[in-house]
Amino acid sequence: MLSHILRNLSDDAQADEALLGLGDLVLIAAVEEESRAHEEARGEYVAGAVRRFARMAGNEDWLAVMGKLERSDKPAEDFLRQTLQWALKRDRDERIAEPAGAHACSCGGGHGHGQTAR
């Protein structure tokens, strides 16, 4: 299921549709801002955010997401919302903490968000 979500979200049109489906204009604006800051298309940023969450989120993050999904009428939308909020917070915090010109995001440095660290 996660690979299906990621495949769809990598496409800008489908990422836009998923974002609009969340009905959260503040979240959409934040995704737009971060995708520009990282020189990525929205679809790249959204898919990368989900990948980073899957790879890097701690047990508490996963428990919080799973708890929300258990009570959700729209688990796919809520999963996307939670993972985006997690990634946006990390990326903003890391960008603020890093000196100018340094790589600052939750992808681990040295590569784009859409790639996995090795």
C-alpha cells in the first residue's frame, strides 16, 4: 500500500489532487514553500516526506500515527497529513538550525529528498 501511495504522489498532478483532498490550505502552502526551498517539485517533496517518515520516524511518531489511523474514517488522507506535518516540522527546524548554505532537511544530507540514504 505504501509503495502505491508513493508511486502516485511522485506525480505532481496526483500529489496536488491528494493535497487538495486534505482540504488544508495552510498545509498546502507549507508544502509549496518547503518544496521550493529544497528545489523540488511538489510531488517529489510529498513522496519524499512519506519515504522519510517511513525510514526515520521514531516509535512515538509511528504510535501517534497508528492511533489516529485506527479512529479515522479516511486513513489514507490522515496518514498523508500526519507524515507531511512530521516532515515539514523537521525540515523547517533543521533549515533554521543550519548555517546559511548548509544542507538542512530530514533527508539526511548530500542527496535529494526523493532518494534514500545509504
